[in-house]
Amino acid sequence: MSGKERVVSKRMVLEVSIVIACYRLAQWLPPGSMREMWVLLLRGVINVGTIYYVLLNVCQFLLWLYVQATRDEP
């Protein structure tokens, strides 16, 4: 794992931790429309982040396959 990948991984872990902490704090809000709005907003952020991460990994894998297929080997 290169230094850049480590930085990205640490950053992603930090971002996910912040979102989860905010989601848990939103659970403690009194019941009502404000609590539900925050919970729905944070669920949306988590879902979009998950989709982005999966697509990023798929693209990296496809790029790796392309590089392996086009590499010149005797």
C-alpha cells in the first residue's frame, strides 16, 4: 500500500466516523420533524458515500485489469 493510499484510507475512516457520530447524535434529538430530517439526511449521506466507494473500487479494479491485459510481456 502506497503512502497516498494510506492517506486516502485514513481520511475515509475519519469521514465515516464523523458521519456515524453525527447519526448517533441525531438519534438523541427529541422526536419530531427536526430529528427525522437529520436522520434522513445522514442516511442519504451514508448511502451516497457507500455507492461512491463501491464505484471507485470497481473502477480501480477495471483499470488494473486493463493494465494487466495491455502490459507487454515476452
